[in-house]
Amino acid sequence: MFPTPPTLSILPAALAQPFKRAALGLFHGKSIQHGNNVPHSLKKTRRTWLPNVHAKTLESPLLGRRVQVKVTARALRTIHKHGGLDQYLLNTSPALLGDEGMRLRLLVRERFDAQNALEAKRAQRAAEVAAKEEAARETAEKRAQRLKENRARKRLGEEGLVRGLFAASE
């Protein structure tokens, strides 16, 4: 009844995410950073810095719909640099995409391959039609050439007869 999303079993097990939240969006390799708060007294306390994550809706021309995804500012800049979500997903290494990125990549890749197959069929049909038209054009040219030659032969034959008649009367 409902289509099942593509499974990620084809991914190597070595692609572990640095933290769980990165599996839910396009983080482009960004993860939690750890460090110290250092005040004037130099008493260090541990702290973490989270990636700059935003919920965005991005247009995917290949999928023909908008995709709502959590994305870091760095991934958003890279998406813009690649010229859109589809190109980003197709050209970025799997290590930087994460689980959600790989799921989207599989969807885009399927649609991209289907679109390329359709375009190849169209191109093949167009080539076949062009070849048929070229063959028809060549046969028409050959017919025209034969008609021209036949007319020329007839004229030469008629002129020969007329010359023969005039030559006989002289």
C-alpha cells in the first residue's frame, strides 16, 4: 500500500555517524565539538559546541518535490555551490552525507537513471526517424536523377530523329 523507503543495507558498516543527530539530516561532516570554558580564574570546565543546524525545505527538480531536511550552514553553502540539492547529493562523498543524505541520494539516483534511460530512448528514436528521413530523401533524389536522365535520353533520341528526317530531305 505505501512505498517502502530504500534500505541502507548497501552502505558499508564503516560509515558510523559521529553523533546520532547527524543521521537525521545533511550535516556535511559536522559534528559536536568538545572543549573547555576558560574564565579569568583559569578554572577549566568542559563544554560542547553543537553544529549550526536549521530545518530547511529544499527543492529537488529530479524528485519533482520539496524535501524538508535538517541541514547545517556548511551543508547549505555546499548545496548552493553545487547548484542545488540533486547535484549536491550526487557529487558529495558518502562519508559527508550521512544516513539521511544517502537515503535521499538513492532516491535521486533512481530518478536520475530513469530520466537518462528515457532520454536515451528518445534520442534513439530521433536517430531512427532521422535515418529513415535521410533514406527517403536519398531515394527521392535518385528517382529525380533517373527521371532527369530519362528525359535527357528522350530529348537526344527525338533530336536524332528530327536530324535524321531533315538530313534525309536534303
